[in-house]
Amino acid sequence: MRKKTKILSIVLGAVLTVVTGLFLASPVSFASVPPPTNPNSGGVGLQGKNVQPPPTTGATISLPNSGATFGSLPVTVSGICPNDLLVKLYDNGVFVGSQQCTSGSFSIQIDLFAGSNQLVAKVFDDLDQPGPDSNTVTVTFNDPVASVGDRVTLTSSFAKRGADPGTELQWPISISGGTAPYALSVDWGDGTTPDLISQASAGEMTLKHKYAKAGVYKVIIKATDKNGVVAFLQLTGVANGPVSSNSGKGAGGTTLIKTRVIWEPALILLPLIITSFYFGQRYKLKKIRGRVERGLPPI
């Protein structure tokens, strides 16, 4: 019995000592893990299955007010929205601009159709699941260039497009109306000099850019035709990767790494260590006393 008690005491003491050493000597690091390499050259890097419900809260258009009349472009549409969702703006059912919702608000510059325009904002999550529509705002545009010719129109099938930092982002757009040739200015929102592009005729074209840092960027495209008629299109560019909370507009971020040493397990194990040591010493003294009583030398 004494032998079993001794073995149990020794084993328990060794196990507790090793476990405690692991907790005390090994700090635990909590680090932002960068996402996997973007699987599509023009995608936003989404992987996995649809495992989350669609948004339940939509955006609200605050400005302009219904009934407003405009005589120049672009017009700024702003309002409130759920954070981290993509806001797409539609005019008479046609997509006219987008922005990632940050700080609970959005502001999108858009063109208007001549006459009546019904504006609706829709929110989408990262799985492109739509949320509820916003309120409908009806405004009127008195086109001052109707006598000059057709108004220029910029459109794209992509409201949001992304690539890894340092990898070329390709964005197809379409230009129509007005009188060719066209001059385009593309501000990618990252502080670089806007691209100046000449387009000889209407039709499809592909814009290209490389973002240096991870982030979400406001892309503003401006097209001017031969007669000086201007069109605007605001889109959302993404450079995949972790973004710091202080990245700001169009700025990339860095990974935030925090190291924490976990002391709580040591506090829990300390009483067990003391108890194990106490019983071990008590057993040792009892064994020595027994040997002395039998006239044997102590160990």
C-alpha cells in the first residue's frame, strides 16, 4: 500500500510540474491570420459554402429628399447602413454605383436619367446575399445638355472587384452614348495618380490597377466625350488581406498581433502542487521514522 501511495504521489507531482511549466513558459499568441490566396484574378477571395443567413437590416437613403430637382451631375446620395455590407445603388432599376459601408454610413456619387429617377439602395453581404431594400427616393433631373447630344453612360457588371496586393486587378466596364472619342479618368482611391485613358469608340474596355496594400477603396470613374458631356461611376475596389482599424479611406492595413501569457491555469494548479508536495514529504518522513524505529539507517 505504501509503495502504491509513493508511486501515485511521485507521478502526480511530475505531471503537475510538467503541465504548470508548459502554461508558465509558453505564451499564447493571438494573431490575425491572412486569408488564402485569391482563387480568382478578378474575385474578392470568397471561399466556402453559404452558411450564414442574409442581412436582415437594409440601408436608408437620407439625402437627397424625395421631390428634389437637379440640373447638374453628379448627384451625391448618402444615408445609413449596416457596417461591413456592400451598398449598391439603383436608379430606375439600373445599377449606378456602390460603396462598402463603413462607420454606419455611405455616400455615392451617381448620374441621373433625364426626367424622373427612383433611387433604391440595396445591401449585400460577402456571400452576395441581398438584404431588404431601402426606402425609395424619387428625384427629377432637368438635363441641360439634351440639345448637345446623347448623354454618356458608364456601366459595369461588377459593383465590387478584388485582387491580392501586388496582383493586377482587371475591371471590365462599358461606355456608351455621347460622341466619341472619350477621355476617362480613373481614381483608384489609394492615393496614386489617377489613370488617364483615351477611348476611341463606345463599347467594352478593361481597367487595370495594382493595389500596394490591403484595404477597401472607393473607385471613381469619370468619362468625358468630344462635346464635353461628362459621366460618373463609383465602384468598390478591394485588395485582399487583413486591414487595421485605423486604415482610413483608401489606405492599407497591417496585421495586428497580440501576445498574452495565460496565468489562470497556474493559479488553479498551485493548490494541487502544494497538496502533492505535502503528501509526498509526509510519506517520506513516515518512511524514515519507520526505519529508525526498526534500528535501520535512514535513507
